[in-house]
Amino acid sequence: MSAENKRALVTRGGWDGHQPVEATELFIPFLRDAGFDVRVEEGPAAYAEADYMAGLDLVVQSITMSTIEPEALKGLMAAVAAGTGFAGWHGGIADSFRNSSDYLQLVGGQFATHAALHPPHERRGEMEDNYVPHRVELTPAGREHPITAGLGDFDLVTEQYWILSDDLNDVLATTTTDTRDWEPWHRPVTCPAVWTRSWGEGRVFVATPGHRVEVLQDPNVRTIVERGLLWAGRSLEETR
């Protein structure tokens, strides 16, 4: 399926630590090369433009935390239910709009925490305090899905998201947070790291790696995100 004449909205903002501008600029040329006409907005207000949203094929969001007005959220949810794809990475989609349980239900997963280095000896009060070595492992479904087919398990040293989720998600990859002597959990916890979700006629794609641009430039992460954007916008062939 060609992406010719497709329309995408890129929204960005929220916490600057996730580099929302730099991160989205990494993928905007890819979308344009794939045939998307791209509009960029700083924040989610455009979601309230009902006529515009109805004509979109894809929304790419990179807004961490922040807030969303009821009419904007209503517009986003209506557009996705009607067939607009919704896609993003890391906190830009999985930790957006903590004030809205409806948004959480749409996305299917919410950031809860991330593992950290041992407090007394290794933390310096920087973002790197939360960078831990971990593995992203494909599920059997992920080995067959067009977003992740042909890829293998891979290792990262960055934030490892502990995600609260539900079983409406189709999980393509997971990551397991190990037990640590200084943490209160008592067994390893496996969470989704890449998932898709059908919502009405729309498709939702989420990848939790992507804390900063250098993580998104990892060949595995970048491939997953680029394919995920196309899949959500129905420009990557998929049988479901």
C-alpha cells in the first residue's frame, strides 16, 4: 500500500528532557519521503479541530506529561476510532496527560517507573542515574509482525520503562526488570516494550525505548519506530 497523498500531524512538547523537537525532527523527513504531508504543532490543541482530524491518516505524538483539554482529547479519540493512526515512543506517548484515564485507555499502557542505579554509590542526580543495561526481547507475535519481523532481541543502556498495561495490546516485544537488593519488588517483572492496539477503525503503535535522540538512532529502535509509524498510518502492509 502506498503512502502517497497521506496526511500526518506531528505534535510535540511537554518535558524537554525527552527532546521532543529534536526527536520528532529525526522522523519528519522519513514521513515526508514516505509520501506524507506533515503538519507540526507544539502541543495537542489541534486535536480539537474536528474537520482537520477527520482527514488525517496518522498522528505522531511526542508530548511527555503536560495536560490536555477535554475537547482536544475528545477529538483525538474520535479520530483514532474513525481510522486515524496514533503512534509514538517513550514518554511522548506512554507518559502523556497523566490527568486523563481516557487517554490511558486509548494508549493501553502507562509509564510507572524505571529502574535506577544503586542509590548511595552510583547516582549523581542526573538522567543517567536511570540508565541501566537491559534487553528488549521479541515475542512470538513480534517475530511475525511487519513492524518487527526480521529483527532479533537487542540490548540497550538507557531508561527501562516499567509499564502498566492491559491485554487488549498486541505485544511485539518485552523487557524484564530484574530484582535488585535495594528495590522493594521480589521477582523480575516483564513489561511490554513495543505494542500495537486496535481502537475502533484506528491503529495505535507504542515503543517504550526512545529517551533521547541517541536511543532513537539505535538501528533496532529506529527501524521499529519507522515501521511502526507506517503501520499505524496503514502504509505498511498488514494482515490482521
